[in-house]
Amino acid sequence: MNKQKRILIVRPDRIGDVILSTPIPRELKKFYPDSFIAVMLRKYTSDVYLNNPHVDKIILIDDYDGSETFWRKVDEIRKYKFTHALMLLPNERINYMLFFAGIPYRVGVGHKFFQFITFTHYVSRNKYIPLRHEADYCMDLARKIGIETKNLETEIFLTEIEKKKVEELRKNYLSGKKFLIGIHTTNGNSAPNWTPQSYKELIMKLSQDNDIQIVLTDNKPPVELLNIESVLYPNINKTLRESILNFATLDLLFSSSTGPMHICAALKVKTVSMFCPLTACSPQLWGPLGNENKIILPDKNYCDLLCPGNPKICTFEGEGGINIDSAFQSIIDIIKK
């Protein structure tokens, strides 16, 4: 009789990265239906996995304070008697936690010294050649323990009570209008993005359509975009789970490459997203998965002629960039087709 597989998936980084890990427990459960699956996350991102039927336990990375944190967490992990651990982001501290917790088979990304001395198995991204999606690279760790799949569709699960709440919120936000369009203007400085002024011009242009209600979905909107008449701001000072319900009310989200784009994809909300063609920021690596979506890129020659060379400070401005008219038309084409 085969021993039950007890698998810990570790994803200690940001919202978008955590969402791109959601295909893994689903595919593990398909292949090993009697397995015990846990995820280890930061407290803030754990809302992504609430009510996920493929996950038996959520373990928090950052719920202890003080100098004893490391060994208390080792003891907590040890009690679940995991047989496997998949560590989707190299992290030396967590690597040692998994080692001292006595997990026999551990898989990490790359082959760093701290992995070598703890006998950690590894997968290589080979400098992103060939270029694949981040979710596919993550799935390589599950493939290392026998999973065979190409299904990378992301997912967030709402309870029946939450679904009813979403219906109530949507009706309230629409106030008799037809379409609820979310605009998310920040991205944690992780990819190129418009200036607040460009977003404001798009908001004003969309607001001229009497069928459209604009929702600014940032938790902390830029000051330039506060108090715009007829625009709603439902996510200010909200928890991640509360924000997820607000994203679920939308017909479409417009944004740059950012975590909320992945939230909407996992909720099957349509998205229009601005992307950079550079490998580290490209839609081939970071695009939304599982929803109806449209990707907007600058012209082929834009990066050579006008891009500052640093995606963190690029605003897509100038000839060949991403302009308000093209973004507006992409949104209209999707919601009114």
C-alpha cells in the first residue's frame, strides 16, 4: 500500500505570484486524490486560498513574532509529517525550515549553495529559454514529483454567501447602469505603467458613456485620482478578501501587469492589460490565465527608440507607446461586442 503523499507548497511572495500557484494543488489532487495538500504563504496573501477545495491547510509564514520564530515554525511544519515540499521561490531561511522540519523530498528553483548543502532537489528555468509562463515554470516543481499536466488555469473560490454578497455589491455599484469597469492604476513598481494623468484621461473618456460606471480599484489610489465625480472607490482600506469580492463584481478590469489583473483572471472577470515586451515583463511570462483578456503592447520599435531601458520607470508615453484612445477602444470592444 502506497504511503499518503503529504505535500507542502511554499509561495512567500506577492499576490500575483500566489495566484499563479493555484493550479498546482488542483493538479496534485487530480493525480493524487488522497493526498494532503498544504500551502505556506504570508498572512496578507492567504486570502487568495480561502475556501479552496484542493487545499487542506493554510500555514502562515509570518504569524509569529520574536527570536523564537524560526524554531516555532519548524515545529509547526514538522507536526504535519509532510513527505514533499515544493518551494516556488528560493528563500534561504524557509529552505532551512523545511530541512529541519524533516521533510524527506524537497524541491526548489535553481541550485543555490543553501539548497545543495540541504540535499534539496531542484528544477532549472534555464534563463527563461524557451520562454514560458510563470505558472508553467511553477508547475515544473509538481512535475518533478510525477504530475503530468498542461492545465495552468488560475482560480479563486467564493462561498455561496460571498457570491450573494457580490450580486448585492454589483447592483449597488451599477446604480442602473449596464457595465462596471474597474481601473487599477498602481502596480507596486514591478512593471511599466501609465502616469496618473493618463489614467485620469481614460476615466474621463469612459465616463462619457452613460452605460459605464467606473470603479477605481486601488487600495491607495494616487492623490491625483481621488474624488473624481461619479467614480467609486470601494477598495480603500479594505482587506484583500473584501477587495476580491469587489473585483468579482466587475465586467472588466483595465490595468498594467499587476496582482489585481491575476485576481480578475482567477475570478473569470475580463481584463485589458498593458504589457512590456521585455522578457522579464512580457505577457508570455506574466499574462492573465483562464479568462477572456486582451493584451496591449507598445509598437515593436518603441522600446528601441523611446523606452528608458528600465521597465520600472517606463510610462508607455510618446510615439508608438500605449495611448488613451487604443486603451479605450479595447475596453469598449470587449464589453460591448
